[in-house]
Amino acid sequence: MLNIKSLALSAIALLMLGGCANQNSQMQRDAVMERNKALSVDKVNYVDDMDVLVSDIKLFKENGFLKLMAEFINADNGEKRDFVYQVEWYDQYGQLKETTSWRPKTVIGNQKIKVVEAATMPSIVDYKLIISTKK
């Protein structure tokens, strides 16, 4: 009898923890979505729906070339999302100097992926990240 009660209590505790984890990940996604809405359209541009979000962007220089590290998160809890992105690279005068090809990626619900892109000219000082979830 004691084992059945212990198992039942353990099962209830696990269900409650699972519910909290879902709620926390939903709250995290909501916060990321708000941050994405606030991102300047000069830096991140969504071609269509915000099904895949940018949870973090870092810029750094390596050997004199600008590099961009972007972290993507799925806006949905469980669905896998296919998307493409590209980076436009600009010089100090705001002139478009180069554009990467469209890069296909997949991000599964509750997971993040990171990508790193590098400019090929040392004169590049700025970027725009473009994201599309439509095929």
C-alpha cells in the first residue's frame, strides 16, 4: 500500500513539474517575442510570420572581419520549424556590399540553434539579418 501511495505522489509531482516547465518555456518565448518586436528593422527583418525568433545576436571582429552570431528559437512549443535566413553586409556609409545566400535551417520546439556568419571584406561594419519561414 505504501508503494502505491509513493508512486502516485511521485507521478503527481512529475506532472506538476512538467506543467511548470511548459509555462516557463512559454514565458521565455513571450519575452523573446517582445524583444524581437523591439529589434530595429534596420537589423532584423521578418519576411513573414514570426514563427522563428532571434533570441540573441552578438557582433565581434576576428582577424579584422566582422562576424555575427545569431541564436534562433522556435516560437511554437512543440512544432518543428523550417526557415531560411540571409545576412546583408554594409560598409560605414550604409552601402550594401554583399549578401549571403539563403541558408536553410530547422529548429525544433523548445530548442535553440546558433549560427555564425562572417563578412568577407574588412570594410564591412554593419549587417541586417533577414528571416523567412515560408517555403
